Amino acid sequence: MPSLNKLNRLVTKINTAPVFCRSWLLTLLFGRTIKFAGTAGVQVEALDLRQAKLRLANRRKVQNHIGSVHAAATALLGESASGFLLGMHVADDKIPLLKSMQIQYLKRSTGALTAVAQLDDAQISHIQHSDKGEVVIRVLIKDQLGIEPVEAVYTWAWIPKVRKPA
């Protein structure tokens, strides 16, 4: 599969580094690119062409009034997983945009949250071969007990960048 964009090339290079430092390097890259996620402390555990796995520790700065990860921080975690994965496939001359998110909060979470987003072959082909379009990505978010406290679906779109006149 070709390296379609700068992000893809950087992640591919990071994934050749020793295993012990990959997550740290991916998190550094992500936090510098998406400042809000970096501020919240979203950690990238793994990222490749098919799957993104991100984690958010239950720390004071992301907690709600009952001591669990805040609803907005939970939404950010899912957005980050789906958006980072989409970003692996959107060409550099396109702009990825979050179109919508549907999140149902089912129960209180316990401890850290982990989000896993995946793309199948048809979705990847659609992203790579469409000038503009959209894709729906379900993100599995689990707490440290393995319970899925939310159901989350993110719809991402991409459009061509507007070229400035020369």
C-alpha cells in the first residue's frame, strides 16, 4: 500500500523503531499535531493502516464531578482514534473534517479508557480513491474493567484543499 501522505510516512517510520519507544513517539507526534488531545493527555498505544488504539488515563484534569473520565474527554478520545486513523489515508491535498459524532453514555466508566478504531478494505479504498467523501467509523471504547461505558460512532468527511492563487 502506498504512502499517501506525510502522516502515513511518519507513522510508518515510527513503527520501525524499537517497540519500547513507539507509543511514546506516536503520542509525541499526535500531541504536537492535535494540541487539544495533547493537552488532555491522550496517549497513542498503536497505530497502523487498519487500526488506531488510544488511551486516556483517569487523571484529575479530565475527570468529571463523580471522579470518572468526563463525557467530553471520552468524546475526544473516540474522535482522536477515528481521526488519526482516517488521517493515515487522506491525501495531503485533502482536508479531513469531523462531520458528526453520536455518543450514547450507557454507564459510568472505571479508571482509564481505551479507544479502538478500525477501517476495513472497502473504507480504505473509498478514502484513498475519492476526491471527497465521508466514512462512518465505530469506535470501541472500554474502561479498565473491560466494560464498554459508551457507544460511539464518528462520521468523517474529506474535501480538496482550496488552492491559493499563484
